[in-house]
Amino acid sequence: MTALLDKKIRQDFSILEQIINDEPLAYLDNAATTQKPKQVLEVLNNYYEKDNANVHRGVHTLAERATAAYEASREKARAFINAKSTKEVLFTRGTTTGLNWVTHFADEVLEEDDEVIISIMEHHSNVVPWQEVCRKNGAHLVYVYLKDGALDMTDLRSKLSSKTKFVSIAHVSNVLGCVNPVKEIAELAHEVGAYMVVDGAQSAPHMTIDVQELDCDFFTLSGHKMLGPTGIGVLYGREEILNQMSPVEFGGEMIDFVHEQKSTWTDLPWKFEAGTPNIAGAIALGAAIDYLTELGMDKVQAHEHELVSYVLPKLQAIDGLTVYGPQEVSKHTGVIAFNLDGLHPHDVATALDYEGVAVRAGHHCAQPLISHLGIHSAARASFYIYNTKEDCDKLVEAIIKTKEFFNGTL
Ligand code: 7TS
């Protein structure tokens, strides 16, 4: 039992106590979204029951409380990723919004024949906005491919040039489960004068993040993948860049002064937060950050590593089962995508659900990767702080049972 489970954290997640199809639930779809502990739900509820008011405008007590709690969460998010200043921490709807805002900046910077480098393993939210901005500006989207189930750094080096203006890479792949060396890539990107964008949707929930150490220009995360509610996330941007960058949305909250024909913008970070923000979401994200910080991100990572060390060899030993991404335990995070020979992953996921095991099946919003792997889809188990070795055993047993069932009937 790891230090995390000694603290009996499962008691904080009553949703996990459910019986699904006569079986205790093994929730292994954490890369899609994580469950929320009671501490986060209490903060959310408490805000609406006691402090609900709009932020940055009222002088009454509730408005002051709401504003203070909202801005306190920004400070928690700043500390969580070690940004220099809260000016660099923008609240968004999530990673997708964050990456769209970055490509809005790219739209102001890119010129014809410039290049944007991404990898073949990117989530659609780190592909489609770049496709659009490249198409509009006559720039080219250049892909880095794989080696041994992970990013091919030789390929990346060979594609960097003075034409490269942005490099945008997932810190952790939501399919391959590999960790990309984004610090090293940021250094290479900066050598050719390019901006470095890190999609941290699958890393921020699972490891310590230090944007200053990574030396990236932008970093995105989604609150719902790290115990927080949906509809809230963070875009980190280097202050000098955010100062140059135009706001993406216009309206209330983000202005300094509005004249009849033109307006001026307020300071960072509010210049980017037009309209009433997701106040409750931001405050609850702050509670999620408190929860994770109290556990310790090193312990979170160690716990998941222990689960992967336990389950990956068991999965690899199943005849006819292919695990995607790196095969070594040391290189694989708690995202494990797989296929069973001759079985459609949707059938596998449905059969696992009969056993109370929740996994995702499909293209995982990474169609370029899925095509590159020469498959149509995959099943995926993904782990988090509240998962146990019993969950791992349930997964393995349910897969073996599914295999035997289909082999017997096909
Ligand atoms: N980037 C990566 C690497 C992701 O895994 C996801 C979501 C996103 C970006 C987008 O995050 P959002 O919060 O804006 O939606 N990934 C998944 C997944 O793997 N299954 O469901 C959502």
C-alpha cells in the first residue's frame, strides 16, 4: 500500500463506492476526467450557499468575498505551476480554450511559409487550432513522428529551423502514456527563435510542474482532469508575451476605458478574462489544488508509478493484447491504451463495464496518431490517486474474461 492510500483517500470520493453491474466500480477513465473529492464539492457548494456574487465590481461583502476567493485561487494555480506572477495565470474553460488562445496569438505572429511543429501524438485540441491558423496565414504544420512508441527527438531536431515559429507538444500523451522531454524541446525551440507551447492537460494532474524550470512560453491545463470541476482551466503565458498579445474576447471586465469608438484594455491577467468568469469553478479548482498539494505531487507520481509497475507487465503478459506507447514501465505513465486481437475496443470497453471496470474506447481525440499506428481505435485504462492494486487486478481479470468469452463464442 502506498503512502497515498494509507491516508484512505478513497473515503473522500463517495462516487467510487458505487456498485456497477453488480460489481464494485473500478474507475479507470481518469485521462478523460477525474472524480472530485468531497473537499472540492464542499467548497463549490459553500461558495453558492454563502458567498455567491459577481467578481471585481461590487463593494458589498459577498462581492468582496467572491473576488478574494477567486483571486486566491489564481495565486494557488500560480504556485502549483510555479509561474513568476499571477499576471501570467489566465483562467480559461480548459486546455482546449487555452490552446485556441495561443493560436490567436500565433495568428498575429505567423507569416507565409513559417512553420509550426507539433507531434503526431497530439490531442485534436493541439492539432485543429494550428491547422486553422496555418491555413489562414499560409504557414505549414510540420509533424514529428515516433520512435519506440515515444517522440522521435532526432526527427524533431531535423525539423527545427529558422522557419519554425512555434513548437507545441503534449507533456504527456493521452494515448501513448509517454512523457515528452519538453524542457529539452523548449531549449531547442528557443535556439531557433520559436515559441514553446506545452499542452499540460495530462501532466499537470500527475507530476510537479515548474513552468520556469521548463522555460516554456505557454502551458495549458484543465481543472477537471485534476479533481476540479469542468469548465475551468489555466493558460500560463510568459508576461512579456501576454503584454504583446491581443485579447481574444472583448466585453466587460477586460477594459480600462470604453470610448464611443474605441477602448483600452485593463492589466494582466484580467485583459483576457472578458465577461463574468467561471467563479465557482475557479474557486473549486483552488480547492483541488489544495488537495493535491497536501498529498504532494511527488507522492501522486510515485503512487501512479507503483500502479503502472504492477499492472503493465500483467497486461503485456496477456496473449493477443497490444499495449501502445513505450513498453518499459519506467517510461510509461498511468495512461495505458491497448487492443485485444480480433476484438473491437468498443466491445472490450462494454464487456469491461459489465465487470464494473470503466475504461474509454475510441480514437481518444487523437486521430492522426491512431491512423499513424495503423489502427481504427483503442481501449484505454488510465489511473489516478484513488486507484488501487485491486482496481488493476479487476482490469486484468476482466480483460482475460472478455477474451475467453469472445474466443468461445466467435
Ligand atoms: N490535450 C490532451 C493531451 C488531452 O488529453 C485533452 C483531453 C485535451 C488536450 C483537451 O482537454 P479539454 O479539457 O479541453 O477537453 N483528453 C481527453 C481524453 O483523453 N479523453 O477525454 C478527453
